[in-house]
Amino acid sequence: MNDILIMLHFFGLGAGFTAAIANPLVARQLAASPADAPVLIKLQPLLARTGQIGLGLLWITGLIMVWSIYGGPAGLPAEFWVKIGGVVAITVVVVMLDIWGRRARAGDQAARAQMPILGGISGVLLILIVVYAVWAFH
């Protein structure tokens, strides 16, 4: 059972990284080739949803594994708690990206301008989360 949880956890991580990498590439291509916008703009909400589903999968499988593998969070090292802090932070960023994405699609240019900043923050957080996960569980 734990092997399946770990696999699902990695699938969630892959979905999150896919969204974090692909969405900025799509945005860059939109800026470089406005003629492709009708097709490319449809990808952004799909990629965002992919990342959200991945994050949800990470939360669910991670919480289950904390208890099924480690017997709860009490004995986990400090690196685990730094990782969890990053997970909470990226969850906030993903919620903000969703809100701002809806505003941007409705024509809010200020929201559209802020999204690359949040996207960059999410990329940094993903890297830190992986680094601290390795330190916590290796």
C-alpha cells in the first residue's frame, strides 16, 4: 500500500512540475506569437488545473504516508517541517494564481502582470520542497 502511495505522490509532483514549467513557456510563446493566442490561451487553464490536481494528490498522499509510514509527524526531523512550510506556501501561491488567472481571463491586466511573479515563486518553492524532502527522508 505504501508503495502505491509513494507512486501517487510522485505523480502529483510530476503534475506540479509540469504546470510550473509549461505555463511560463506557454506565456512566453503567447507574447512572441500573438497569432497563436487562440490555441495557446486554452492551454493555460488546463495546465493550471493539472498543477492543482497534482498539489491535491500530494497533500492527500503525503498526509496518509506521514501516519502509515512514520506513525505521525511527531518524530519527523526539522527538514520535514521546513518542507511542510514550503508546501503551505505553494498552496497559497496556487490559490492566488487561480484567483488572478480568473481575473486575467476576464481582462484584468494588473492580475495578468502579477502572474509571472507568482509563477516564479512557485518554481522556487517546488525546488526547495524537493530539496528539503530529500534531506528529511534520506
